[in-house]
Amino acid sequence: MNGETVIDIRHLKTSFFSKKTELPVVDDVSFSVHKGETLAIVGESGSGKSMTALSIMRLVPTPNGEIVDGEIYFNDRDLLKQKEKEMFKVRGNEISMIFQEPMTSLNPVYTIGDQIREQLTYHQDITRREAHQIGIEMLQTVGFSRAKEIMGEYPHRLSGGMRQRVMIAMALSNNPQLLIADEPTTALDVTVQAQILELMQKLSKEYDSAIILITHDLGVVAELAERVVVMYGGQVVEEAPIDELFDDPLHPYSEGLLNSIPKIEGTQDRLDSIPGTVPTPDNLPVGCNFVTRCPYAMELCQQEEPRLMDKDSSRKVRCFLHEEGIATDGQQHRSS
Amino acid sequence: MVNNIEVLENEQHEIVPGQENILEMQELKKHFPVKTGVLQRTTGHVKAVDGIDIAVKKGESFGLVGESGCGKSTAGRTAMRLYEPTEGQITFDGEDISRKKEKDLFNLRREMQMIFQDPFSSLNPRKTVGSMLAEPLKVHGLYKNQNERKEKIQEVMGRVGLNPSFTNRYPHEFSGGQRQRIGIARALVLEPKMIIADEPVSALDVSIQSQVLNLLDDLQDEFNLTYLFIAHDLSVVKHFSDRIGVMYLGHMAEIADKTDLYDDPLHPYTQALLSAVPRSHPRERTRERITLTGELPSPANPPSGCVFHTRCPHVMDVCKEIVPQMREVKPNQYVACHLYE
């Protein structure tokens, strides 16, 4: 857990600009990931989790999106200061990314082999034949028994689960130090999801890669992650080791989220739910982003924005309830 | 085959006397033709639903689960006669509706409504919420008085948690969860007896999902609704359903009360499916997982015998030749598997 830090993100802010108004979609996000560690970023749609990942890769959609502020240290090098040319060497090599849609992230007119070989020969000084050999080995690692034949297949011949395994093989073929997986199993069936999660677990052990797992599915988080960052309205609202988050969530949003999922073990008569809807970046409330849906909202929450502060050495939370010197038994009200 | 169904039906009646079935599917099949070439000749059939027996009791939620391509949505749509059944019988409220003509189905449509998965594409973007909810009433000649109709619409909107003054708004002005509420209101406005909900919450955010599930739950109590709840998320299905049917490649694998099914799954496919579901707490992580090998076979060319035999960890010789029949292995737990014969 206390291995060397692979990536350290500090006060990242990414915004979209429309007609001169700035909409921050990632707002003051800080976290770091160690070697061999799996960190999950959990959040609902519009929470900024995917945009955080794209910011790390410097793939924020232009011309409307822009990284406005912050630093992303990858092995002591600030990625935000690198030239685009330098980023070519980082992407797919030192940092790889797996996307949600295995249907659209492979090029339909090239064979699997073409696509694996291309990125190997681009980043490493090897021949086509060597690349082919490595490609076959990678496909075997991700569980293809007919790896040789798969190299000659076109993407449409493969099922969703197989395509996602190909994507993982490609993402890992250059031995990246950091793997970013954005909803890697959301489009897949549960039995295939189990295979992919098992595979990712095995590979992170084998290659000692750091993994950032982005998902909305707390079940997937419970299966795979060691540490969790919960995002809401573009901000980190809580960071905690996995067991501690599930046992004792500090932020009211984390608590609401955990209580609103149906549990496969046991039965409950009624689900808890968070009232209201997920805010979009252009209609965030004044003060705390969660104030309109929070069951513990105080007057202060409607006026000031809470800071992300250390609760103890391993936990962080952005909530006035946990800030010292502020009364927690203040006036409670529910809003819907 | 036919005898078997009768046995199954009788047994269910014996165990729960007084609780009658509202919807029955018997030996129901739906095959889609595969057409190829310039002449569009039929060269084969996708056997999306290939002989299923389901009986949904009045007032219950029957969950239908399975992975993509197992035929659960086709089964739901065929039960509503949105698809023409290829073979078999559908009985709704004691009436055989499997061969009825479209115009005779008019009254059925009022009593059996559907909620769709995608709250974005299932609503007409050019229509206001009010006109969308008024249309079914007009079609069926209900609430002819304009004021009464308006009242009814606002009442239903309020009931599903939408602001009744939003009747003049368009779908794009609502969030995903609110749009799903519009879809529910549209199904509810005709006061149906039964609602077929096809993945009603899978497109929604986690915190919104529980709101909609709770709403569906409340509506069931209030209006005495019966649900056929089609979903792939096994935790959601467990929470919502009373009884659950597991489908694999167009066939029913197992039907049981939810606690029996989750505590003691009997069919090897149900076992594999349940073992693959992520647990809800990290401490439950370490456990035996049954990993299925191989890929889902094509429903255009399903395996002989038991359709699951190509991936089954307990496969025997008999499985490759003979299709297993549904039988009651434990009280109220029906399994189609040769292991229990």
C-alpha cells in the first residue's frame, strides 16, 4: 500500500466553455495512486469521473474543454507541462486506458492482429514478427485459447466480452505503469464481467501496475478496489480505504449511495434513496454541491463550500459535519 | 410434453389455492426468420424464445432474468402480443389471446401496459407530457370531458412524483429519472391490471434507481398491479420480485420463489450466474466463483439436447441428446435439468 507513488493529481480543474461561461466539470480534484494499487473512482453521471480520466490522458475534448488548473505528476513529471509529442509516448505505453464501449473502441476495418502490432511497434523497437509473437502471448494471458486465430479476426467476429479482453490485452501489451479503466464491464453481462474483473485482478498482481477503476457500480468496487474516491458534482467528496468506506461512510452522499443499492445478500423491504436528481455542472447549488439532497444540511452548507480535509491519515472528506468546531446538531431539514 | 404442463399447472394451483394466474405462457415460441440474399429467402430462424412455460399470479411481481440474448425481452413482448407468437398459447385473465386479431386486442392493450428501458428514446420529443398522457385516454375513449381528463392526468403525474403543473413541458426538460416517471405515468393512466417492465431502471443512476424501484413498489400496493419485471441485474430483481424465472438461450432454466432461488439455486446455470454477481461488501470478496467457459451459442443454431450443455460444468451424456423438462424438484422450485431426474 505504501509503495512508490505512480501518479499524483493535485487540485485538477477542467472546464467546458460555452458562450464565454465557464462550467467546471472537474473541480479541485486531488488524489494519488501507488504502484500495484487499485483505486476506484465512484460517481454518478455528471460527477466528473470520466473527465478526470481524460484529463490525466490529456484527451479532454477540444475546443470546448480545457484543463484550467492543477498538476498531474506522473513519476515526478508534470503531464500538464508536456508537449503533445511527448504525450504520444505516454499514452498507450506508460499509461493505458480501457474504455466502456468495446464495440466502438476497436477499428472495424483492421484485424485484431494489425491493431495489437501497430501499438507495439510504435512504442517499442521491435520487428513486426516479434510484435506478432508478443501479441499472441498477450491474447493468451487474457484467456484466449485460440490466440493465433484471433489475431487474424476482425472485431465484428468477436463478442462483447472477447472485444473487451482484446482491449485489455492491448492496454497491457506495453507493460503500462498505470492502467485507467473507465467502466470496463458496464456493457457486459454479469458472467463475462466476473471473468474480466478476475483478469484485471490477476494482471495487477502480475505486472504490479497501478489501476484507476472508474465506475458507478459499487459491487464492482467492492470486488476490485483497495481505495475509493467518491465524486459528486465534479468534486472529490470522500476518499477512504475500501473496507472503511463500506463500514462507515463519512460523507452523506456516500452513505446515501451505499444504502440505495439493493443487496444480493439478505432482503430488505424498502430501499433508501437520495431525494432529488443529480445536478448538472450548470445548475450546481451555492455552497456545498450536495446541499439540496442532503438529509443533514445545515445553514452553513447553503452559504459556504466545504473543503476536502483529512479525517485521519487514510481518510478524507468534504463535509462540514466532520469539520471540527462546527456544531453537528444544527438545524436539520430535508429538502426534495 | 403437454401432460407435463398440465401437471405443472395443477401443482401450482394445489399449493397456492385461491391465487389465480393472470398471465400464462404455455409452450410459447417466438422464432425470427433470418433472410439472406437478393431474394430475401428465409434461410434459418433465430429461436429467441423456444418453448417456455410461465404462469404469473395475480398481484405478484414475477422477475425474468438472464443475460443479453437469452430472449427475456422477446418473451415479454410476445406475451403482450407486440410480437406474433410462432407457437404456443398465451392466456391473459382467463382468455386465450395468442391468436386474437389486432382489433380484438384493443381492450387487452388497456389492461396490459409496458414500461421501457430507455427513458430517452421511448418518449416522443415533440410532444408535451400532457399530450403524451392524454393520448391513451383519447384512444380508449376515457375521460371524454376535457376538464376531467386534465384532472386525471394531473392526478397520475402527482402520483408518480412529477410536478402536476409540468403538463406543458417537453421530454428534454426532464432528467433521466423524471423521464422514466413519465413512462410509468403513461402506463398507469389507463389503470391497467398488469405492467410489463422491461429493464425499467438499468439506464438510471444508482441514487435514482432506488427512487423508481420504490415508486413501482408503492404503485403495486395501491393499484393492485401485477408486474412482469424483466432485468439483467440480479440484485435488483431479487429486491423487486416475489418469484423469479431464469432464462438461458430461449429456454427456462429454473423458476422459484426468490429466497429459494438465491439461497439454494439448483440449475447449474443459475448457480454460475449467481456466483458471478459482485457482492455488496468487500469482505464477501473471497468465495468460490463458478466460471463459465466458452461463449454463448447463437440462438440461430442452438445446441442439441439441453441448450446449456456446451458450458455446463456437470454435463452428462444424456444432456447432449434429450431436452430436459421442467419439474418440481423442491416445493415450488421448478428446474429443467437432468441432474435432478
